[in-house]
Amino acid sequence: MKYRERNEVQRWLFRRELEKFAGQPVFYLDECGVDHRLYREYGRAPRGERLYQAVPGKRRERTSIISASQHGKLVAPLVFQGSCNTEVVDVYFEQVLLPALPPGSVIVLDNARFHQSPTTQQLVAAAGCQLLFLPAYSPDLNPIEHLWAVFKTRLRKELPTATNPFLFIANMSQCYC
């Protein structure tokens, strides 16, 4: 998908900045929210007939995953109930992500407001790592977005039969490590 608001100059500058870190470990970070109301978008019906499925209208608990990725694998995934915010990101960086990364790592992430807290920036600097923010409207430059797409496709197929959605998602996230 190409966004009208995308700035090609900023994207070019981002790529040049990323090239400066050649030889250093680069990790791509993002979060993925899963609404337990996920349902199958496709089904089978006799030829010429339309398939209808009732979907739940009641909001349920949201399960979220925040993780980094490198070479198509999740690194330090954290599965939690609720949505992502600054407090979750700060705790994730301090207790989960930074202890798992080697010093000198570069962490590439989008410009979500909760990624930009001074606490996060201080934690990253103290660990000897560096943040590199993606240009606006550029999810295609973050490889973990593709991993989340595959993850959610699989969830749509298997989550409806799970007896404990949170545990199912937590276990499934480990398959991508």
C-alpha cells in the first residue's frame, strides 16, 4: 500500500541513515494487537450461494504483543492483556528487550507517540543502543509488519477454536522466535 502522505525524501534519508549502521545488529520493533473477535473472512458455500456468518458485537479483552525482529524471527516477544502505551513500552524496553540485545544494537521503530518517551530514550542510551525512527507512513520499511501479517492470518484460522485465546497467542508467538 502506498500512502499519499508518504514523503519520499524522508524515506531516502532513512535508508541512507540505516546504511551507516552496516555491520551493527539491527532490530525492527512493533506491536500487534489481537481482538479476540477475529473471525474467518472466507468460507465455502455451494456455487451461486453467498455465505453469511454472524460475528460477535461485544468487545472482548484485547491481547497485544510487542516484539523486535531480526532476520524474520521474533526477538524478546512480550504478550500482554490490553493495548500498548508509554508505560508498557518503557517496562518492555527495561525488563525484556534491552537485556536481550547486544550493546551497539540499532532499534528501528515507527513514530508512535508511546515509542518516543524520554524514559525509553534514556534506557536505550544507557544500554549502549540507538533508536532509529521510521519516516511517517512507511510500514513497508519495517520487516516485522510482514511477520505480523502472517501471524494474524494464522490466528484468524486457528483462534476461533482455542479454549484460552491469551495462552494460544502466547504459545503461537514463541513459534516465530
